[in-house]
Amino acid sequence: MEPTFSYIYSIPYIILFLIYFVLFLWENKLRKDGSDIKIVRYLGMLVFFIFFGFRGYLDTDFAVYYPLYESAPTLSDSRGVAQFFSSVNEDYLLKVEPGFKVLLILLKSVTPDYFFLQIISSLIDVLFLNYFFRKYSPQYILGFIMFFIFSGLIIEINLMRNSKAIFLFIYSLKFIKERNAAKYFICNGIGLLFHTSAIFYFPLYFFLHKKFLPAFVWGTFILGNILYLGQIKFITPIVLALGNLFGGFYSIMAEAYSKSSLYSSGYGITIGYIEKFLTFVLFYSAYDKIGNFIKDEKMLNIFFNLLFLFTTTYLFLSEYSVLIDRMTTLFAVSYWILYPYFYATLERLFKTIFTVVLLLFGILKMYKSNNFIIRRYENILWDKPSISRAYFIFNKHMDKILNPKK
């Protein structure tokens, strides 16, 4: 019998991290010698594409997207296309955003093989990341490493629709800087067609480029820590009040979420909390030094304000773990870009210390994040993943994964 938890499941992810760590060292050597890093960049993209694009049935999203892809019509089936988009259809699996449905129909018209969806999805994602890290990051590979360590794995493996909304938002950051509202809202409007979470990006246009007052930043951070460490519940009463106001289904769901230990319990003092606390303090303490590298004041404000949103969201929403997971992921891009800039500000000795800490923390993160059976890695280039076996593992082990203390 296969165990639910084992270090064996983490090994491919640790190897992935180590490959990028070596590429990171190679990139630094090339930069020191004044050489072009194009070979490192291409290798980084290729490894990403092969690892994620050709993966088997990982985690839980296949349970939604496999049947959805199977039910998607082709362009030649006009009646099926109309029915696929019809609001009359009450099948939960078909209640996904229209932009993603269009993508499904286009890909299904090429091949009925579900893995084609994962391949194209990862190709789109790596092209976005390549654009982003080339444009903004002083350390190309370090950007990818931070992506893997901070939310990137779950984005790539388990948030196929969300990822498109997130990457379209990243692309639209330049429109905030340029104060081009039309392009910004069009870009994120397209993201909204892939996942409704993109709605949270819409208000950011109006303030993300502005510098927050230090008193406001640190005051909010301190208050968030008090609420987090004191486990002071202020969201639960709001959720229950809204549920009672709307009544019916909403009241039942509000009650269920509020009482569920799975969804409503805070995280407490964890490695994740310590990491976020230290990152926030380190980055804001190095604000001026990082600003000397970014130089563009609006982009500097954008990335630091995203960090502020990421950290405060984590602290203020601690009583609802499901909200922490969903909301912080929207702003994780701040880590992917600010860590490379923070590294660039360090002197040689501290860069060495940073590199050692990165190696140890990265291995620990890859181990802790992937040591359960639904993350057991398979690749269609050399394995033969079975959908029936994936469903069997999913049904047998999910309860224990979600409730490991039972």
C-alpha cells in the first residue's frame, strides 16, 4: 500500500529546484564575465516547459479539468458549442469562465488528448514568465526560483485558470506605470474571462503606483501581526452577518465555513509566518537600496505595494485559511521580483550567505510542499499516467491530506 506522505514524492521537485540553483550560479558566472546569459535563459524555459507541460495527473485540478476537456465540443460541432456556453446547463463542471471555454474548444479541435491542454497552458505561462523576468528582474533565474518557492508550484500545477488571470495582470503592470487605463482594464478584463479572481486587480490601477506613507505601512503591519498572533477574529462575525442578511444558501455556507477547522482556522506561528515577517522587514529596510536599482519610482512603488498587499492579506485573513491561500497568491509576484533586487543590493559576503540560505530553504520548501501522494510526479514523455489510477488515489487519500491529524 502506498503511503499518503513520503519524502519520495518530493524528490522530483527538489531536483527541479537544484537544476535551477545550478543555472542561477551559472548565470552569475556569465554576468561576472560579461557574457550573454541567453543559453541559461533558454535552458530555464525548456526545463520549466518539460517539467510542467508534460506532467501527468498531479494534485487535484485534473479532477475538474479532465472531465471538462472531455465534455468540450470541437469547432465543427456548432450545436455542442452553443450548448457548452449555454447558461441553461446546470452542470457544475461547465460553470467556468467563457474565456477558458474558448481555449478548451480551440485545443479540443486540434486533439482530444487532455494532456495537450496542460502542454499549451504551461507554454503560455513560461512565455509570460520569460517576458516578465527579462523586463524587470536583475537576476533572471533567481526570478524562476522565487516563483517555485513562493506560490508558483501551486499556480502552475493546480490553478490553470487563475494562472492566466495572474499573468495577464503581471503583463498589465506597465500600463499602471504608463497610466493607460484603457489597456490596463482591457488586459485584466481578458483575465476576468479566465478567472473571476481578476476582479481584485481592477481597483489597483488607482493606487498601486503611489508611495504609501511609512507610518501607514508599518502601522498596518504591526496591527496585522497583533491580529494574527492574537488570533483575534473579526472576519467571522462579518461573514456570519452577511450570511444571515442574504439568508438561505449563503447563511448555510457562512455557518459551514466559520465552523470548519479546515477553512476557518488560522495558521499560527509557522515557518511561513516567520519568512513573511522577515521578508517584509528586510525589504522595507532596504527600500532605498532597492530603489537605486529599480530607479523607476512608479515601478518601485508598484512592487512594494504588491508586497504590502501580499503580507497584510496574509496577516489580516489568518482566521480563514482558504482566503489566505486564494488572496495571497494574487500578489505573490512581489516576491518573485523583489528578492532578485534584494540580492542585487548585497555585498559579496552577504550574497554568499544568501545563496547558502537559498539552497537550504529551497530544498526544505520543495520537500514540505510536495511530500504527499497526489504530488507524485509523472511525465508523459517517459511514464504512462492512468486517469483511473489518479482518481483512485485522489478519492482514497484526499481526506487524510486535508486532515493529517485525524
